[in-house]
Amino acid sequence: MSSRPEPRMPRSLRAALTDVLADGLRSLRRNESALPDNARRNLLRGSLSLGGLSLLSGCQLVDEASVESALMKVSRFNDRAQAALFGPDRLAPTYPDSMIVRPFPFNAFYGEEAAPDVAADDWRLEVGGKVGDRGRWNLAALRQLPQTAHTTRHICVEGWSAIGNWGGVPLGTFLRRVGADLGAKYVDFRCADGYHTSLDMPTALHPQTLLVLDQDGAPLPRRNGAPLKLRVPTKLGYKNPKHIVALTVTDAYPGGYWEDQGYNWFGGS
């Protein structure tokens, strides 16, 4: 009795998957010295192949469902590795104002004409979860807090980047002001356009992470996230939500709009 042959993954899918794994492992190896010893040993045992992906994920790669399961497991591994590499004192590069891109590019999951037009006078930021001072903040109250600005590079997962200048309240300053539990795991953001994403607490407290009120020295424009957006220069663009209306400190994993569709949750740039 002949044995049944193992199903084979389409060659195009194998090639694409190999590229994804190769890019991820090359990125980790560039920062290998910053990894803890146990993580470094696991990385060196990996290989840039589908066999390596199968080993890392524990999945047999035979069809799209098994590939999806494997990729999600590798994505979670990637999140843990990026978190190990992240340091609160490691700053994103800053640039001279002469390098600012004007106008700054629009990017969203909808066209520019559909960007929400939020009335600044009526807008409020709902603050909830593990905080001592739950409530609603208006723009005037936010502007009374200490402000800072930086000129940094926004890096989009789609392959483009642009340098811009952003000003506002350091998120860490705001979290301390509202009595947030700084030992909580996540800060979740909900937006007027239906978007949402979340940060780990160390990234939320990073000195360059801003609640943005101004862009290029003027109030934040509608096309780029008015009246409030988040600027996280240590993260990819999809971790920089716009038109924010709610902030929640939580220990429950909040996910995100793109993260729930398979993007890496940590999203480091």
C-alpha cells in the first residue's frame, strides 16, 4: 500500500514566505548584540528558510492556513525580540528643519477627503482604565501641560518615509499627570475615524513619544490627525494613531486595527 504524498505549498507562496522570514531574521541579526544571551542563542540556531520558520513556529507548512498560523507565531516571536531590543534611553535620530517634508504626506485606510473633521471646541479626550484621574480633557487643558517638539522620520510599513516636526505633550508626562498605573502593560488609543492601536508601557513612557498638538509650529491640520495624534518615532507609522478621542491604560491586550489583521503588534522601526 503506497503512502499518501505530503501536500506541497505553491512555489510562489514559499518564495514570498522565505522573503518575509529572511527580512525579519536579518533585522534581528543586525541588533544581535543587544539581545539577552538566551534570545541570541535561539536566533543563531534559526535559518533563513522555510525549515527555519517551521522550526520556530512548530507548524507544518502545507497550505495557506498553516502558513498563517506559522506567521502569527513568528510575529509574536518578533514582538518579543523587538521588546528585548527596545531601550528607554535609545532615542530615534533627529534631523534639521531643512529636511522637513512639506506638505507632510497623508496616509490612512481611507482617502484624504474622508478624514474626520473634528470640531476643536467640542473635542474631548476620554481617559480611562488604570488611572487615578479618569475624566475628559480639552485642548486648552492639554496645552497647559509641559510641551516639547522634535523633528524625526516617520517610517511607513508600505516602504516610504518622511521627516516632519511635531510638538505637544510627552505621553509619559500626561500619564503621570492623570495618575496612571505605570506598571500596567498597555496604553490603548481609540480614534474618531474608527482606527485603534496600542503601545507597551515602556514605549508610552519613552521621552520622544508625544501627544501631538502642533505640526511644523502650527496647530495640527485635519489631514494629519487634528485635533490630537500620537507621534512615536521609535515605531512604524501604523503605531502613530490620528484623531485620538480616547486613551485607556490596561493590562488586557487591546490589539489594533492592523495588528488584528496580522501586522506585528510591537511595530518597532
